[in-house]
Amino acid sequence: MSRLPIPNGDNGNWGGILNDFLSQSLDSGGGIKPSALVAAGSELTANKGQAGGYVPLNNSSLVSSSYLGTGTANSTTFLAGDNTWQTINQTSTGIGNYMGVFGSTQVITNDNYVLYQFDTITAQTGSSTSWDGGSPSTITISETGVYAVNVTVFWQDPATGGKLSVQLFTSCGFMTQDNRPTFTDSTTSTVQNISGTFYLQQGQNILLELDQTTGSDVTPDVWMLTTRVG
């Protein structure tokens, strides 16, 4: 085992012992042996940026994005767990898609109800919802999500008075309604508005029911807007 010479000892062997000791880390020219650096726990320049080596720092003393993952790194991507740069999806698919419909002229007789018919699509975008013009007509959910539904009903009751209940149903079992009191003034215009937010799955429907609970027949105008919000 290599060692340093012992002072006042190793007479005649002093030079050989010292050379053997120094040769463990130095070559014949006095340079440091790479194997000595590795044994001491240092990394070699040749290992910079190589597999099993070490990652270099750029001019800003930061690790370059090319050493973090594959793909394009920029302000619109993030580093995924599989070491790939992925595009940031800031808006869920379908968010903001909407459908607006206008109700057909329909008489609602005294003490009777209708599953209100819609025959005009006034506005539509995206693919979150689809229109079923059957009887009863419905809005069908094409993409599972959270939907905000807003219904506006305008009517002017005859002099004999009337009372109209507006009810919004979904096939998942949720319902909301607006029930207005009786009016006896034929000049009184009534605007009813109901809204609801529902979690609906693909294939479920939205349906509107109007119920004339007392008084004369009424013929309301109806608008409904459905928007996917989540």
C-alpha cells in the first residue's frame, strides 16, 4: 500500500516510496490522473451533458430546457412527468359553447300545461349541445359538463286574470320554477325569468314546461339560452 516516506527513516528508499505515493494520482508528467478525480468523487468534463454524467448550466447559471425534456419549451408549454414539453390547455373543451332558442306561438289554456315547443334556433356555437325539434322539443347534451340555463317568458294576461308557472326540467331529476301571481289588469305585461346551473351527462335533456294554473288562456313568448360553463 502506498504511503509517504517516514522522516529520519526509509534511508535509501525515500525517493521510491515518495514516487510510488505520488503516482497514485499523478502521471509521469505531473498531471492529475482522471481515475484519481473519479475516485475522489469529481466529474470529468467529458461527462458534461452525457448520459450518466452531469447537466451544465447556461450563461444565466440555469439548466437549459433541452436537458429537462423533449419537445418545444416556451410560454405555452409545461414539463410533464414523462419528461416531455406539453401544450398548456387553458380552456376545457366546449367551455363557452351555447345554444339560444325562441319559442313558437303556443296557446296555454286555463288549468292546463304544455311542454313548450321551440321552433327557431336564434344562436348556436360549438358542439356541447344539440337540438331535438320533436314533441316535446328538447336540448340534448352532447358533452358531459356543467350547464347554465336561462329562460325568459313574456306574456300579457287578459282582463280576467291569469297565473303562469314556468318550470325547467332536466332528465337528471333537477327542476326549478317561477310561479307568478294572478293579474287582473289586461294592460299589465309580465316578464318571468328562471335560471339554473346543472351538471348534465352526455345524452341527458333540458325541457321547459309552462302551466296556466288559473285564469284565461295565455300566449307567451319564450326565449331560452343554454351555455356550457364547466
